[in-house]
Amino acid sequence: MNFTDAVTVAGTRRTADGYLIAEAKAVRTGIQLYLGDEVGKPDRKIVRVYRPAEEVFSDKSLQSFTHAPVTVNHPDEAVNAGNWKDLAVGEVSTAAKKDGDWVWLPLILKDKDAISAVESGKRELSAGYECQLDWTPGTAPDGQQFDAVQRNIKINHLAIVDRARAGSQARIGDGAGNWGVSPVTSDQKPKEKIMTLKTVTVDGIPVEVTDQGAIVITTLQTRLADAVAKLTATETAHQTVIAAKDAEIAKKDAELDATKAKVLSDADLDKKVQARADLIAVAKTIAKDVKTEGLTDAGIRKAVVVAKIGDAAIAGKADAYIDARFDLLVEDAAKGASDPFATVVKGGLKAQDGNPTDSDAAYRQMLARDANAWTGNQKEHA
């Protein structure tokens, strides 16, 4: 599988013979994002390809850069001895070496038109190389997941191409099609595609991707943010409904507790029934014809007071006044019950057939009792 990396040519100078000496970095370690159809996996949207340091900086890979031909733009076929004279405008002058995460390359350009193009602004150096993709997924040392690993990286040529989008550190030709003739599967020679890289932040990690990859990731991030917003709104509405239901339940519980508080126990109910019966009995004692059915306790007391002293006496009076008058009537009734004379005369004096009244008989009994009291004889005489 053939790839190309693009970086800016820097550190240029002319020799006495007019040749251009330049420096550049090409091929770096780390994870690159590819569209699936760019690496022969059209069923996948994004493929994460890992280039481990041991592959990028292996002796075999670095040696493949030595004297590699430099071309203007990528040719439609791999550079070899048969077409070198027609395609090459210079070469990698000495051995490549490690420079941080990149491979550092010293170049010499000998073609006048190529030198003029570089000095006029055509300053991107794109590496065309072959590698094998090992489709064994795993995790890079920095914790990022990958789907495949580049193995056996071998340089074929370096191409001077137009500048990438301003501000991009590098660009990569992610088209996985062969730029040279495949001796195994095809005689076609599709042209290489060069695409600029963008930096996209995914979960706080900056990742360099192609323009198409950036669009895919941004779209997915937007959809995820929209989904989170909708979920948050739904959860908020759900919590609001729950809070309203909780408040309704709390209100019902309070009403139930209040109702329970109003329900009398059997003992309390017995006391209330007895108190009612006692009130009615007292009322009948004070005013035997008073009507108590259907009246409240306060209504019974008022009816008794009215029966004894009349409506006019309590007109406009407060309930406390009526209760006080009723209590006085109860006291008077109690005194009368403990006084024998009062008990006798309570119903009025009555004479029958010329006989002495009951009150007279009672009076005589009292006199006889008092007259014999000094003898110590406590027996009553008729």
C-alpha cells in the first residue's frame, strides 16, 4: 500500500554551481486518521493507522531515504531506473536521521526549473512510500486506540508540491491507491490524491485528520452534543414532573394525617358519648321540655338558657355569656337537688282534700326532729 506525506521545505541555500540545498522533515510517528475507502476498507468511516517509532526509525526504513529521487509533483508511476532520468530533479543527499517524531532529510535540487519553482513558493515536500498495513488493532503508548499498524516503510521518492493550506504543519496523501504499477493485482496507474490536514480535538486530545475526516468528526461531535442536550432537557422535565408528584403526594399525606387526627379512639368516643348524655340529662333537669335532638352541645346550652330566661335576655350576647348563664342554671339545679325543702317545693305547693300540703307535713317533721334532738333520740316521729 502506497502513501505520501507532505511537509514544508526549509533551510534552503544555493551552491556555487546554482544547485539548491534544502532540509525537510518527512514521515512521522503516531496515529493518523484515514477514511475507510482510502485504505481499502470502504465499510468503515474512519480508520486509525498507527506508525510506531520502531518502524519509522528502523535502519531499513531510514536507509531507504538515502539518495531517493526528488520529483516535481508525484509521478503516475513509481520512480525506477527506467524512468529516473525523465522524472528526477534532485535527490536526498545523505542519510536520513531521527528528528523528534519525524525523519529529517537533507536534499539537493539540481534542475533549474524545479529550483525556480521552490524559490517561487512551491515548498511542500511530499514523501511517496510503500508500506504494509497490519490490521491488528491495539493501543498506542499515549493511550489512543488504533485499527492498523504501518510496517516495513520504504521510501520511493520525494515530490515537490504546492503549498498546503496556510498554517498546516504537514499534509498527507491519504489515497490508498497505487501511484505505481502493482505487479500483482493491476496495471492501472491512478493519480495520487493530496489532502490537507486539520487538527481536531477529540476528548481533549488534538488529532490531525484530513479535511473529510474533520468533517466526519465535527458532524459526529455536533450530533453527540445535540443528543446530550436533548437528554438533559428530558431529564430536567422528568425531574420537574417527579417533584410535582412528590408535592402532591406530600399534600395528600398531610390531609390523611389531619383526618386521622380527627378520628376518635374508642375510649375518647365513649367519653364524648357520656358527656353528651350528661349534658342532655342536665338540660332536661333544668328545662324538662327543652328539645335537644339535632342540636350541638352549644345549641343545647342555648336552648336551656332561652327556656329559662327567654330570648330577650340573651339577644346579641356572645357564646361565652350564654355558656356562663347555663353554668349558673346548672349550679342552681344542683343546690336544689341537695335541699329537701327545695326539692319538695320545686314543683309548687299542692293541697289535696283539705289535708295539709306536703310542705306542711315536711315542716312539722322538721320541728318534731328539732324538739327531740336534746334527748339524743335521732329517730323521727310522725
